[in-house]
Amino acid sequence: MIALMKAEWQKLWFLRSTRIYFLTLIFTSLSLGLVFSLTTPTTQGKALSELTGLQVITANLLGIDAGAILLIIFSARLVADEFSTKLIHVSLAITPQRVRFFTAKMLTFGMLSLGFGLLITTLTFGCGQIILFANGRALLSLSSPGVLQLLAGCALLPVFYCLLTVCLTFLFRSSAGSISFSLGLMLLPALASWFEIFVQRIVLPLLPRAALHSLSGLAEPGTPEALPLWLSLLSLFLWLLVPYVLTAWNFKKKDV
């Protein structure tokens, strides 16, 4: 398994275009985070001076969503290219155990997304601190209530959607289906909020965003998205476990 993961890791970093894409991903996340935090009069109807330090940091951390979207696209296209170019045949000839190969791919992308999640979260948090300092505001300490929970929850977001996308790309064997599903899952809570509250209370707790928002402390108490810690973790686990099992069975039984 370790050897397979090393081989997959080398595939990720082999192309120069990939490294450029990763730099673009980081730059885009930071840029949009700054845009969100500096345009609060438009986005939130409040001037920056009216927001608490935690709210300023939270606005800046919205840039992580952009990084997650770019990571979804990258993961889907890279995995789909193996099927479209028939490189998957070479990989499976070297590693006939398909489930093991698929699991190694998932673990490798999990490590990649975790690294980027931590990096982007740290950098966007740092940018938020710079904004606070530039406006004569007190910096936000990591020991402040809710800060570490917020950062941990935000760092988890790219990991979840990247792993889900890799799984779905193996299942659909194309990037179009997996990207559409993952992005649709990100946007579905916004659509669900248009319906009556009883519909929201049924739909929203079932979606990954509720679990991610609850883990990061962004879900307001009493709202449909507010879930207990154990239920949030269980929800994310099931959202990944079901596609993983289905994909592993399909990949093992069907020819590529």
C-alpha cells in the first residue's frame, strides 16, 4: 500500500502544469478570501468596523470554498484522464488488486487535500489577522473561544469534497458526472433554503454542509444545520463510506 501511495504521489507532482495549478489554487483562495472580508458592506450589510474579529476571520475563510472547488475540478480531471487515456490499464497490470489500487488513490488524494486544507486555512487566517491589524483591531488569539474549532472545520471541507469527487469519478469514469455531483451537493443547501422551514428541517441536516458547519461552529443553535458533534462526524463518514463501498464493488466487478 505504501509503495502504491508513493507512486500515486509522484503522479500528482510529476507535471509542471500540476504545480502551477496548485499555486493558482492557493492564490485564488487567498484573493477571494480578501475580497469577501473587504466587501462586507455589500455582502453582509455591515462595515468592517461593525464586525467582531471572529466575523472578519470567518469572512476571510470563505476563500477556502474556492480552493475546494478548484480541488474538486483537479481531482476529477486527473482521475478521469487515467480512464480516457487508458493509463488505468497500465496501472492495473502492475497492481491487479483493484480495491487496493482504488484505496491507495483515495488515501493519496486524502493526504493531498488535507495538506492543502491546512495550508489554505492557515494562510487565509493569517490574511484575516493582517486585515484586523491594518484596521487597528486586536488580533484574534487561537485560544479565543471557537477559533480552533472554526479553523479545524474549515480545513476539513476540502478533504471531504476531494475524497467524494475521487470516489465518484471512479464510479462514473468521467469528470463531468463527479464534478456536477460534488458542486451540486455544495449548492443544494442554498436551494433548500428557499423552501418552507419544515422542508429545511428535513433536507438540510442530511447534507454534508450541515455537518461541516456544525463541526466548524458556523451553524447557529436552533437552526436546521445545527447538529451534535457525533452526528456531524457520522454524517460525513456515511457520505464517504457509501460511495466508497459502491465504487469499490463496481470497480472490482466491471471491466475498464
